[in-house]
Amino acid sequence: MLLASLLGMPLPLLPIQILWINLVTDGFPALALGLEPPEPDIMKRKPRPRSESLFARRLGWIIFSRGIFIALVTLAAFTIGIVFTRMHGSNTLEVARTMAFSTLVFAQLFYVFECRSEVYSPFELGFFKNSYLLIAVLASVLMQLAVLYIPVLQAVFKTGTLTPWQWLIILLLSGIKLWWKFILYTFNRLFVWRLDYAKINS
């Protein structure tokens, strides 16, 4: 919001959309994280000092950088949405704000999987060990879709219907870090598999 104002852009989100994100979309996944099973090697780690800060071990920097990243992809989606509408001869901000709104929601839902561990990636942990988190994320997705596609809620939240191309942009932007981690994880697994295969044959 502040960055958009500094750049002289219209506000990418309306107050009611921000309220929806804070009160509804974030709530269920945050509660489900508290039910995350313990990591496999947690008892082998040294205990943390009692005086250690909550933001130690780069946690403060991770939170700050992730917040900046989510803000940037949200603003990028808003900008792309403005370009989309102007290409079709319209000056309305409804579609652009809907893209920004959805990008912010889905970026936070993707991020919740990264919050499960400070050590392991979501792909190393597996996505099905915390069924409560999957249910919570699914509930949040369904609620977000309701806001976008139920006419009464569209009128309340000032949202518009999105095209498949716009959804593709939203999912690419909001999940770009998770997609990148998946690529790295896949290449790493392939490299280890080929290395083990070479050792066996030798």
C-alpha cells in the first residue's frame, strides 16, 4: 500500500479486502501450524539458550525479506492487471485489484508451507503429514473463490471474475519461491539418485 502510494499508483487493495485477509484467510492456516508434527531430528539438536531472541538465527531477516517479496509480487500483479484492463479499453481498477487481492492471499497460503520448518523444505517434510494444514489451506482457498465468484460477495468486496491467463499469472507470482524450491529439490534428488546409481555400478 505504502509502496504504491510512493510510486504514485492507485491503492492496490481496499480496506475491506485487507480486513478479509487478516481476519479470515490467515486464521485457519495459522491455527493448523500449531498442530504440525515434530521434525524427525528435533531431539538431536542442541537446546536454544534461554536468552536467545525470538528473531535469532536469521528468523528476523527471513520474515522481513518474505514480507517485502509478498508486497512486490502483489504490486506486480496489480500492475499487470492495470495493463490487462487498459488493453481492453477499460479504466476500471476492479480486475487489477482482484489480481492483487488474490496474489496476496495465495502468496500467504504458499508461504504457510515454508513456515512449517526452519530447517527442512516443504518437499523434504512432505505435504501430507499435517492434514489439518491441508484442510485449513483448502478452506481458505474456497473462501477466497467465494469472494471472487459469488455475485453478492463480489459486490461487497469489489472483486471481478478473472480469466484463466490472469489466474496463471497469480499462481506463478504468488508461488514463485515454492516453484523454485521444487525445481532445486527435484534436481537435487536426480543428482543424488544418479550418484548412487554410479556408485552401485562401479
